[in-house]
Amino acid sequence: MRLTDASVVIRPRSAWEAVDLGVLLAKQHAGLLMLSWALVTVPIFALLCLLLWDYPSIALLIFWWLKPAYERLPLYILSHALFGSTPSLKQALKALPGLLTPQLLASLTWRRLSPTRSFDLPVQQLEGLSGKARSQRLTVLGQRDAGGASWLTIVGVHVEMALWFGIISLFYMLLPGQIELDWSWNSLINAASGEWLWLEHLSNLLYVLLLIIWEPVYVACGFTLYLNRRTALEAWDIELVFRRLRQRLTGVAYALLLGCGLLLMQVPNSAMAATSSCPLPIEDPMGPQAERLLKQPLTSLESQESITQLLDQPPFEHRETVTRWRFGDEPKDPSEADTNALLELLAKFFKFTELWKSVDAVALFFEVLLWAALFSLIAWLLWRYRDWLSAFAGRMRLPHVRTYQPPEQLFGLEVAPQSLPADIPGEVERLWDDHPRAALGLLYRALLSRLLHEQRLPLKSAHTEAEVLQLVQALEHKDLSHFSQALTRHWQNLAYGHRLPPAALKQGLCTAWRRLFEQGLQA
């Protein structure tokens, strides 16, 4: 590739600038990229749908899994178009089989879910690296822009999902109103197998169509991230400047050489001859070592000897003959050396103990400070949340043994024993003919009162009539259960349905009441 033929400005960019450059590059070649992508992917999707018509989800999953194979064609087009040799549609499709051959199995297996797939693909396809060389190259390239490539993949997944759901929603909104009324979404969900498969295939087709627009952009952004990283590593921008400078100065250099030749031709011959006859100086064979300045008090030889004698003396020169092995500078007296070492060790120990005492005091100060801060924090928290703690502590108290206090009203009816007449069946018989609602209400209130105060049933105002019957059944008293069910049913018919009870019911309910409550319940 020739950097001077690049169709974009070669310079270091940030990761997001490189992604923006990829979007512009994909937009510049949008027609060729989308058409080539559609010609490759749509027939593959159609074939998968025909083979797996009863399994549309599996067909879409296989199509989605093959995306790394499709992405090689847009990269081929972009890599050639960047340097001024944009291939035609026929050339791109003709090159596709050769692009699929290298490392296809790896791209569709353990590398399929790599978040830097778009950034790694140029290393494999354009540089032709594999194995250890590919790993080392990706390690070098990924030191800067790998994070941008990962974010590109994450954002790309969300863009795909958003566009897919958006297209499906748009399709539904464009349906005529009559068709929408005829459709029952409940029937679509609960339909028999195979009846609405065409609808699922249609939604899959919408996903395939949106990839025609998005996938070339995704590949282009990964390619520009790769180019940006190489620009920073290999200094492409500096190399490009020098190449342009060389191209600019190439023609000027020829002109300068021609001008210099013409000027030399105008120089007179006499000047050239004088220049050529100038004698060269004779080199002194002895050089600096020759004796000169012989008429001076100090000759060069004497000065050199004086300097040599001065350098042979301390502190410039210190000669010593050593005839045994030794480690460092050892003192002459070993006992004196041991004593000095012991004294130095004791001095260091005392200094260390003094330092430790000072450190211990500082540590104690900070320990007291931290404990005080901790206790202050606990006290502040207790004060700050005192209301919540009081409520929580109230909930955690042991439950008190409370005596059961039956409610005085249930369902808006007075159930206290003092609110009921002494002879309940007689009062019911007196009210039945003229006021059947009051008679049934009195009997039902009396039943609830007996259940509360005699049977000790834990009835609440929140209970319904059916829940009351369930509690009565739990008593395992057959006659009481039958009487309660019959009375409740007729009370509900009259209270809610305004249906009068039959006249023959009066005697049966009153007789049953006397047998159950006045004569005593028989287990």
C-alpha cells in the first residue's frame, strides 16, 4: 500500500474519532458495501429458512453465528477503497471464496464471541498472521484501542436490537386498521404449531435487512480503529510528511545541480590554475612528541616528564601490593574490629528502640483517634436513625399474651351478645312473614356471634362468607357446618340477589337453631 494514495487524512486520532471516521468511510462506499452484503447474506438466509422452515429461531441463530464469515467481504472492499483502488462488485464477489479460506473455523468457534472481533479481523485478513505471531501482534495493537473496539461491539449489539424492534413496531403501525382488528394476538401466541411460522420468518427477515445497513458500518469502524493504532505505532503521519517532502524536492534538486554546473563553467581558468597550484602544508613527522621550544627554560620534553612524575604520586596514583584474599577493607587488629562492630551494633539497637518508642506513641495516638471516630460515628448513627430503631426494637419485642377480644361488628352487622334478643328463633318467626330480610339478618348475626363467643373462631372483618364457612368446617361438626352453609347461601341470595327465601325455610332454620344452640352442641 502507498500512504500517499490514501483517501483519508493519515494522523493519530482518539478511539471515538477513529469510529467516526469509520462511519464516514462506510457512508462514502455505502452502495457497494450494502449491495455486496445483500447479495451474499440474503440468499444464505433464504436457504436456511427453506431447510429449517419449522424452526425459524434455529435458522436465525445459524445466520447470526455466520456473521464473521460475511464481514470479510466489506473489509476487503474498504481496504482497497482506502488507497484509491476501489474494486467493482464483480471483483469483490470473485474474491470472496479466497477470503473465506484462512482461519474460518477459528473465527466461527472460539473467536466468535470475541468483543474485539472487528479490530482483530484486519490482522488476520490484511496482515495474514496466525498462531503466535497473530497473538503477539494483537497484544501490541490492543494496548490502546482494544477498549474502543469492545465498546463498539457492545453498542453495536444494542443498536441491532433497537433497530430490529423499531422496524417490527413500524411494520405493525403501518398495518391497516381492519387487519389489526381481525388479528388476535392471543391466537397468534396460542396457535397450533406451524400455523403462524410465516410471521416469525418475517420478523427474522427484518433483522437480516437491518444488517445490510449496520454491519458494513461495524466493519468499517473496526478497520479504522486498526488503522489508527498502526498510525500511532508506525508513525505513518511522519513517514507521509517525509514522502511528500521528497516528492516536492525531487524536481528542485535537479534544477540546483544544473545551476551549479553552469556556475562552474563560468569560473576563469586562471583562478582554477591558481587554486590547483596552491602547495599543501608539510606534516610534521614527530607531531606533538617532537622537541621544540629548545631556547625556553622549560622544553616540551621536560614538561611531559614533570607531568608524568606528578601523576605517579598520590592522590592521582595509589599502588598497593596484596598477597592474600580479603573481603573489603579489613582492619589490622581483628579484636579491635570486633569490638567496634559490637559497639556500632548496640548503638544502632538503642537508636532503633528509641525510634520504636516514638512510633509506638504515634500509633497509640492514631489508635485513640480512630476509636474515638468510630464511637462518634456509632453515636451519630443511633441519633440519626433513632425513630427507625425505636420502631424496629418495638417489632423485635417478645409478643405479649393478649386475651382474645372478639370484634363487635362483622360485615357491618352487630355481633355482640347484648345486641341480640334472648329468644332468637321466636323473634325470627315473628319477623319472617313481614320482614324476611330482617329475620335472616338476625339469624345470620346470631350465628356469627355464637361462632365468635362460644366456638372462639378468630373471625375478622376482612373475612368473606366463604372463609367463614371454611373455618366452620375446620371445627369438624357436621350439623353446624350444614346449618351454616344453608343459612349463608340464603342470606347471600337475599342480601345480594334480592331473592326471597321460601316460606318452608323458616321452620327448618328455627328448628335447627334450637337443636344446635339451645339444646347444646353434640360432638
